[in-house]
Amino acid sequence: MLSAVLDSSILVSAFLTPRGLAAQLLAAARQREFSLSLSEQIITETQDVLLDQPHVRQRYSYTDEQAARFCRALRSAASLVTPLPGIHGVVRDPNDDHVVACALAASVGYLVTRDPDLLTLKVYQDVQMITPENFLRQLREESHRTKS
């Protein structure tokens, strides 16, 4: 079974666009089509964006409770990873190191993101940085292989 970490930008997108690709990936995780791992820091970052970013709040209509409920539901859809290894300077943006740390601690195969700072790594210690489109393609290929 494939395993992945979804970064906060993917999780935010899943909440804001319920019929979008990111939401499809989250639904696949809930249906146990792949193993999803998250850290409290990724969930907190997701909640902070949804609750505290004025440009997001102005563009999308949702309540604080809807955002909080979504973040609580993430905890049941994923394996929570703790503790995270202390890694520094892996990503151009040091604020992204915790996402890589989560992927390493969970021993996942993929880190799903649209963040160019993460995507430029391509692979870090056997974790492949991948876009949602490419991860969905991997999921479909894996499903086809297991059914054959």
C-alpha cells in the first residue's frame, strides 16, 4: 500500500475545494486506499491558514467551526506522527523542514505538495516529493496492479 504525507497546502485545498483533486486524495485516504500520515504541526498549520488568513476568509465562505471540524477529522483520517526528528536546512524555506521531518518519521514513500521549495528536492532519503496529480496517478496504477 502506498503511504504519504499531505502538506498543509494540499489539506487547505481539500477543505476549500470539496470537489477538487486534493479533496479526492483526502477521500482516498479516508477509504484506506493509501496510508496517510500527518503531524500535529501540519494540522495546526492547516487550521491557522483556514482561520487566520484574511485573503482566504474573504474569498471563501465557511465558519470557524467548519474549519475546526475539518482539522479534527484529519486526526481520524491519518496516523499522527510523533516525535519528529530535528532536521534543519533541508528545504530552501526552513518553515517546511517539519513537513519533511514528518515524512521521514512516518517512513512514507511520498510527500504530496505543490510547494516549489519541496518539489525541487525531488527525493530526500527515499521520500519522493510529488504533485497531487502525479500521486493520484500512482494510486491508480497501484490499484490496477493489485486488482490484476
